[in-house]
Amino acid sequence: MIKNNKSKHISNFINEKTYKNQDFLNSPEARHIRILCELTAPKQRFEEQQIENTVVFFGSARSVSMEEAQKKLAAIKSDLEESKTDDLKEEYEKAKMQVKLSEYYEASVSLAEKLTRWSLNIPQKENRFYVCSGGGPGMMEASNRGAANANGRSVGLNISLPFEQSPNPFQSPDISFVFHYFFIRKFWFAYLAKGLVVFPGGFGTMDELFEVLTLIQTKKIHKVVPIILFGKEFWEGFINFDHLVKWGVIGETDLNLFKIFDDVDEAFEYLKDTLTKEYLL
């Protein structure tokens, strides 16, 4: 009986296909295989769905809708008025800034919706432009939400992180992915991108923005990619681009790689005109 069980165990072990061995696939030795999977699986899906063009939306994962931000501000204000101490003053100031940031959340929703409605009227499906985000909360959620408001599909390139990143419900599941490797995710952001819209954000947002700017500046990306920095107050308060020119660390012509907008309609018209000229005519 023991011999038979042992033979059965050996038989099962030998009959297990190597490419189905989860211990091996999750091992350091199979890292290159996992990397290839993250390159080829999205490629197959995008080709099946005839998705060749995206407009990528970046921005803070910590932003929320105007309704949610105002509700939180009102609650803290009420608590502050009832309290006899100043303990909540810092929280109140943070909540006020959250309301300010939520204006850009709403702008992202609106711009993504306008872009999607326009794109859906392009007759050839393979020529359409799809909103693409990092798939998480905040400004990413806002852009996917805008596309959904227009009854359009949108891409979500999610990443597994210990915090902040949780898939939003507005991305289209059949054209969304969860990546482990940041650099493969960045590849897919850049590879299909025909436009880039960057809202106020933190380290991750700046990482993506300056990487694309560097690729275009060094002519590693040859296609025309209109880049919009949305929110003049934020961008001019965050970085003095003219100061970089003054110090000679970038060229004056490098300032032509992006445009700063404050108005959704103006940003949309710029995107639509540039995309039409470069990719549809």
C-alpha cells in the first residue's frame, strides 16, 4: 500500500507540466518569464481590441471628488466649532486643501469625458483614442470615470503596491491589467500614448512626467505627444521651468515640449486639434 502511494505521488510529480509549476514561476529564476508575460499579455489584448492610441492621464492618487471633499470639510468644521481646543485646526487646513485639489479631480472627469465623446465619433475603431490611467484612485479614478460617463471604454494599468493603489471601478476590466514591475508598466504608458495630461500629483506623477519628457527630449520617442500640465497655480508654484533654462540645464526649446492649461475646454481643443493633425489627417 505504501509502495503504491509512493508510486502515485511520483507519477503526479512527473506528470506536472513545468510551465504550470507555481513554485518555479514565482521564483527568482523565472523573473525573466514574468517580465515577458507583462510585456506580451497586454500586447495580445490590445491587438485583439484594436487599441493603438491612448491619452494618458496622471495625477495624485490622494485626490477625491468635490462632493466627498466638501463633505469631509463640513464635518471637520462642525467638530472644530464644537471643540474648545485648536487640535483640529491642522486637519481643517488639510481638508480645505483637499477641496482645492478636488477641483482638479472634477476637471479630469470633464476632460476625459469630452475626449472620449469626441473619440467615439471617429469612424475607424483602430484610430480612436482611449483614456488610459494608472487604474487606481484619485485623478486616475477621475479620468476612467469621465470615459465611463461618455459610455466609452478606458484602460487601467494598475500596479501592486502596499498602499494607495486599489483598482477603481470605472476602468474597463477587459483592457486593464495589474503589473508587478514598474518599468513594464511605464513601457505600456509610453508605447501607446499619443497624448499626456498631467494633473497635480506627487512623486509618482512627477516620475512619469519627467521620464516621458526625457524620452522625447532625447528623441527616444519620435512620435508627436502633446503634453498638458493642468493647473497653472500648482505647476508654477511647484517648479520654475524658466529657472532651469537660466541655469542652462535645459534648452529654451525644451519648454515647447509641454503646455500649461487652466481651462478644460481649451485643453480639449488643443488635444483634439493636435491629435487630428498628427494622427487622423
